[in-house]
Amino acid sequence: MEKLSAIALVTGLVLIGISIYFFLLSVSLMMPGVYAIASGLAAIIIGFISLGAGVSLIKSYLIVRAAEKVGETKEKEEK
């Protein structure tokens, strides 16, 4: 379970990094003189989607860690 949790955390951080890249790409595509507005809007949409997915994975990781700690403390109390 620990390995899967760590993979979720790393994947979430990678997705947040990718979203930052797409946000910067969208800004550079919407600069005056480039005229790639549709590509810039598509890049910003991809950035928001990957940001949401990354944040969701990190939230899931934190919830799993908190649930494991609560389970450990309940086991210690029962003994």
C-alpha cells in the first residue's frame, strides 16, 4: 500500500509540473504577434485539467495517510 501511495504522490506532483508548463505555454501563445489564440486556449484548458488531476491525487494521498494513522492509533488503544 505504501508503494502505491508514493506513486500517487509523485504522479500528482508531475501533473502539477505539467500544468505549470501548459500555463506558461498558453501565455506565450497568446502574446501579440503570434496569433495562436485557439492553441493558447487549448493549452490553458489542458493546464487546468492536469492541475485538477494532480491536486486530486495529492488530496487522495493525504487522506490515505491520515486514515492509516488513525487505524494505527486505534490498534494501539485496543491493545
